[in-house]
Amino acid sequence: MRAIPADGGPQAVAAVLGNHIDIVLKDVYNPELLPMIITNEERFPTYPDTPTFKEIGHPAMSIGVRIGMYAPKGTPDEVLRTLEAAFLEACNDKKYQDLLASLSMENLPLDQAATLKSIKNATSVTQRLIDKGIMTVEE
């Protein structure tokens, strides 16, 4: 496998549908694409018949998808706490939850500590794939 950066989901979907690449490792929804495996811990309701990496014996590949909010280094802790509280409140808003559902996305809000842990896990999974020669990175 070779990692080829895409500018976003639509570009990645177009590359698959145009036979420029074989698979997409992104959180994309398109009815013309067949989901092969889910990287979340649990099956995704939109794809109830699609197994997770955990189910097929590769629990270390359970990295999920992260959409987050970031602030510059050095942002005061008080500001970070205020932003985090507003972010978590917005994630629990019914309109936002309805929007995610319409996009076939899950709402799994994480606080700052859980987000950092998730990013470190995803980075280590990707690094293991590179170290084993399963994936290369193309810039």
C-alpha cells in the first residue's frame, strides 16, 4: 500500500471512482463505494455488515476518525478550557447530531486528553504499517 495524500474526501472518492487509486483510507460516504472494513472499535450503523479491524483479529488497527478543533501552542489553559467546553456543548446539540446523521457520520466527542491519546494511537498504527513495509508515504 502507498499513502497518497488527498485534499479531502471528494478528491479521494473521485480518485477511486476514476480508477486512479484502488482504495480510500478516509472517512468518506459515497453510495458508489463499497466499504471494506471499519477502523472504529465498533461497527458503524450505516454499514452494519462491514466488519471492524478488531473483529478480523487486528485490534491495533482500531484508530477511528478524528475531527477536531485545534488551538495554537501557548494558548492559555483558561482559553483552552473555555473552547473545549463550547466544543463539547456544540457536539451535543441536536442540530449538529442531525447533520452528522445525514452525512452518515458518528458523533464521538472527545475532550483534550482523550483526543491526544487517540492521535498518539493513530500515529503509532500508521508508523507500524510503514515500519513493516505495508505502507509507504508519497508526498
